[in-house]
Amino acid sequence: MSDIKLGVQLFTLRDKCKNAEDFETTLKFLDSIGCNVIQISAIGDIHPEKVAELVDKYKMDVCVTHKPYDRMKNDLEALVHEHDLIHCDNIGIGCMPGSVHESFEGVTGFIMKCNEIAANMKKMGKQLCYHNHALEFEVYDGKRTFERLIEEAPDLHFIPDTYWMQVGGVNPADYLKKLAGRVEVCHFKDLRIVNNQQQFAECGTGNIDFGACYRACKEIGVQYIVIEQDLCYDKDPYDSVKIGFDGLKRIAAENE
């Protein structure tokens, strides 16, 4: 048996976390379905001490966050303190800012800044992590941006997203193996085709081979897998999360 913990990325439930009261209702819901691992992302403007109070009340394990890149550059000490409050050591960048990904030079500048931020975070006991979309698989001067992040930012860790890997044209399970030792949290996000269009899907109901992805996560030392679904379409997000979390537990059970 592996020690991978299973959870939910709160971006899926962002509309259910706009204030402290809603945030508590959401944590209560997650507790009711047996989920005590969360990634905090895109919640409302809730005071950090209130967030910490509710995280502790419902005994949630906050595996990682997504926080503004500008705060990492300009407000790092306060940002680290907020993560101390919620007992979280991993601070994530949700995506490259602006248009820096549109040129080789732009990516170079971003990587240099990431190296600086990662070094400063490390001194404070935190880990800088990067969450991919499909844009990191674009090629400039013969090199994929993702490959440059791996090679040129050695202290940068990753929050790999299976959906965006698939859209980016790589095999998610195979690509995960490139990231050995540099992934604490992996996003299991499923993809389906409806009316010849790609859509987000509840984990385990789409076309991604999550059995292979789960086994790859075990191989490379992933500590957490969280489900994420950017859009829930005609379902209430709570319903989608329940379906997806049940799917994740089934996938884990089948591949241990």
C-alpha cells in the first residue's frame, strides 16, 4: 500500500467558498464524504486567521495552495506566515503571469524569478510549486517550456495536471515520470468528448487512463492526489465533487 492521500482542489468549489460561512459549509460537506485533504485555491476574501480556524476545526490537511505570483515577489514574508497558520509547506503558482509564456525570452525571465523565489521560500521552510496548463507544452527555439522549467529551475516543484497534459499532446502517466522527486501534489482532472468538443469531467468518468497515472504517482513519490474540475456544467459542484472523489477512491483501490 502506498501512502498517497486523496483530496479535493477547492477551485472546483470556488463558488461555494466566497465567504467564511460558505467556506465552513463546504468543509463540513467534504468531511461528510470522508475527505480531509484540500488544496486551497480561489476562495473568497476570508481573513487568514479565520481560514486557519476552520481548517483546524474540520481537521483538514492543506496539501498546497495557489497564490498570486505578485505576492510571492512582493509580500513573501506575510504569505509564508499565512501558510504557517494552515500548516501548509507547499505554495503554488497557478499559471505563468500575463504573456511571459509567449516567447523564449519571457520564459527565461520567469524561470530566473522562480529560482529567486524558490530559494527565499526554502529559507523559510516552504516549497515553491508550479501548476501546468497546456501552454507549457508550446515549443520555442526547439524546446518545450515545460522541459525548460524542469531543467533550468532545479528547486521548482510541480503540481502536474493530467487534463492539461493530455490537451498539451503528451501521455500524462509517462510525463509524470519525468518529474520524479519533484511532485508533492498531483491534480487528477478528467477529460471527455461531448458533441465533438472536449470537456472537463468528474474523475473516473472520462477518457484519461487514471490507473496508469496513479501507478506513475506511486513510482515518483507523490504524496497527495486531488481531484479538480474547472467547470461542472449541468451539475451542482458538490455533486460533481462527490462523484469525482468516489471515482478517485475507486481508482486508488484498484491500483494499490
